[in-house]
Amino acid sequence: MSPVRTPAPTATADRGYLVSGGAPLDGTVSVGGAKNAALPLMAASLLTDEPVTLQRVPRVRDVEVMLAILAHLGTRWRWDDPDTLRLHTPELVSIAPPPALVLKMRASFELLGALLGRAGEAELVMPGGDALGPRPVDQHLKALRAMGASVVERGGTFLATHRNPLRGQVRFDVQTVGGTRNALLAAAAAGEEVVLENASTEPEVLALVDLLRSMGAHIDRLGDATFRLTARRREVRGDRPRLRGACARVIADRIEAGTFMLAAAATRGRVVLDGVVPGHLWAPIGKLAQAGVVIRPLGPGRLEIDARRGPLRPLEVVAREYPGFPTDLQPPLTAFLATVPGESRVRDTVFGEYRFAYLGPLRRFGAELDHAADRVGVRGGPLGAAHAHAPDVRAGAAILIAALAAPGDSVVTGLDHIERGYFDLPRRLRAVGATLIELSSGR
Ligand code: EPU
């Protein structure tokens, strides 16, 4: 395969990373808290008038957006140390998160359930977030309505209300992480008897269940994908049930961990991950081991990823709901496979055809990719340096991995996307031996 060298994209005014790639990563990286777990925990803090303290919160862009929304709703917050966040909403001052902020990220839609639970009403515009296809909210609405809430849409704004305790049985047509969390948030405080079937059971959903339980919600898990919420043990103060304050430590970010694993593998390096939950990573660990990467536990929360000895083998991988291979690691996985000689096949059943916006940028590095619908065929081989722009957060991770693996100087722009989900990446990549500097203009 001959690496394709293309001129810089037109978005050179964007900030970028200059990456001198081709050297194996080598070192230890401490994995941070998961953004996708932290955001719903922050929304859950609205369900009580007592303080909620969250530890190991990643200070990424999406967390800052959520803080700005919460401040508008009446939450007082402060960082107690670099990653401990104290949130306190003695009184709600608004039930309408500002549209301009809601449009910045998908997770803001989970405030619908949280506000319904706290105030009995909410007003929210259709959320924004990464462009991964239509991303409908029909299942969120179906769940809230099945529990007895009224949700009407007027000119792109959803108005949700409920008067009585929420009761009902919901069967999700598709497993949805955000839809499940929205229903849990609404029912945790205001539910009397709610059953959620075919619910999502991603670790980031279970982390929310854990916090809600410690705030006083009564939630049983019945079988694999069913939750039952009851009013048992819950305190009623004033005219509405209230949960109490609590403290939680955000779970380790399995997607960040997986990204470092794949970067180590793509550069044929060795990285030790510190602070991970290996049980959340079985699918990526299994697939990398199948490819020939050596993965060893080094003690509690420590994993060694060693790809120095090779040779590596191509893979067939299907991204699906947990405990399957995570869709958020599908783009970084393809970038790794683009470095592995032979033919790999990758399929994404979660976002289907919509999670392949990174293929164009990856081809700039010389990757041979054959895309049809929800599948991509990868003919792996050596990559060459290139300039590429990240269209979304995980696409950004894929492009960075290609840049780290490709000998020569690459420029990766689109940092606004990457920084939505990865904290302090340049410093942490340098700590594992990457040569990378930040460019203010992308040139
Ligand atoms: N879906 C529907 N109707 C709905 C909701 C979802 O058809 O009402 C479909 C979606 O279109 C998609 C599938 O169901 O095809 C799964 O979507 P889901 O609702 O599970 O995803 P999400 O809640 O919007 C979260 C993460 C995503 C992650 C997905 C899947 C957060 C803030 N976001 O999104 O994270 O990809 O679950 O695991 O937790 C990322 O971090 O890069 C990211 C996109």
C-alpha cells in the first residue's frame, strides 16, 4: 500500500496537534472518570435539595457545558479539588435549560427526566451532540409517556409535565443508554411503580442506578435488562418526594482506556493503564488478545498492553450494546486495524452507517477502507503522515491513533471535538512517549 499524502485541509484556522509519529508508545497512563457517566450523575444532582459530591469528574468540554446549564437552573457548584465537584440545588429557579447550551451536547436531554422528577415539569429543545445520524428521542418520550407524563412538542421544544406519581411499564424498542437514564431520572424521585424492560445496562447506566440508590431511590434489577423502581423507603417533603444528597466516585472511563490500548497496539508499543475496571473492558481486551496483543493484569486496576512482539493478526469485530464491543471504540479500532497487515472487517450495529465520518480523514494516512452501509473492510499496512480534521470526538481519537502510528509529521485539527471527551490529551500522550505539540492555528 502506498501512503497517500494530501494537502492540508482548508480548516487550517482551527487549532491542531502536530504529531511526529512512528515511535512505539511506552509508559503509564492514569485513566480518568468517564464523561458519559459523569454527565447523568450531574443531572441526578437536581433530584435533591441537598448537596451531591462527585469525585473523579473529568474536566472535559461537555462537563463544562453541563455546569453552565445547571447554573442556569439554580445549581450552585464548585470544584473542591481538581476533580471533585460539589453540586447543590436548594431551589430550582428554571425548568428550561438554555437552548444554545442544550444544542451543544446530547446528554443535556437527560435533564428532561431530572427536571420532571424534581419539579414535575420541564421544557427542553431537541438536543445537539455528535453528528451520528438522526439520533431520535422517540424512546425517551415513549418511556416518559408510558409512565404517565405528558410530553408535547411545539416548534422543536418539548414540554413535559406530570401531576401524579409516575406509574407504568415501559418496553424499549431499542436499547438506549440516554433513554434508559432519562426514564430512571424521572422515576427515581417521582415514580411509584415503574418497570423498564429492554433497558440499557451499560456501565454508565449502572453508575447512575448506584447514585440514585444512594440518594434513596429504590431500584431493583430484575434479570438482565429490566429495572423496577418503587416508592418504598423514599422520603416525601413538602408536596413532592425528595431524594437525599450523596457522594459518588465516577467510574473509570472505559472508552479512554480503550483508546490508549488501541494507540499502544497501533504503535506496537507498551502502555500500562492505571485505575481501570477490567470487567468493563472484556470485549476490547478479548479482541486485542485475539489480534496478538499481550494483555496482563498487574494488580488491582492496572493493566499492561504490550504489542511489541508481534506479529499482529486482522480481526472481525461487531460493535454492539454492552457487553459487546463499544461503538465509541469502533473508530479507534479501525485506525488500529489499518496498521495490521491482512483484511479486517468492522461492523457497527449501534449507530450503523452513521459512525463512519472518520473514514475520509483516515484514508489521508493511506488506510485502505471499503465502506458499505454499517460495515467497513480494512486492508491493513503501513500508514504515512497526513493532515486530517476530526469531525467528532471518537473520529478524532481514530485520527490521532493513525497520526501516532504513521512515521513523519502529521497535523490533526478539530480539537474542539476531541476535547469534548478527552481530558488533557497532549500531556498524557507525551507521558507515554508521544511526540506531540499543540498548534494554535493548525499550521
Ligand atoms: N435511539 C433511538 N431512539 C431513541 C434513542 C436512541 O432510535 O429514542 C437509537 C440511536 O439512534 C442509536 C441507538 O438507539 O442508533 C443507541 O443510542 P443511545 O440512546 O444508546 O445513545 P445515546 O444515549 O445518545 C450514549 C453515549 C454515546 C454512545 C451511546 C451508545 C452519552 C452522553 N453518550 O449516547 O457516546 O455512543 O450511548 O453507547 O452517554 C461518545 O461518547 O462519543 C458518544 C457518542
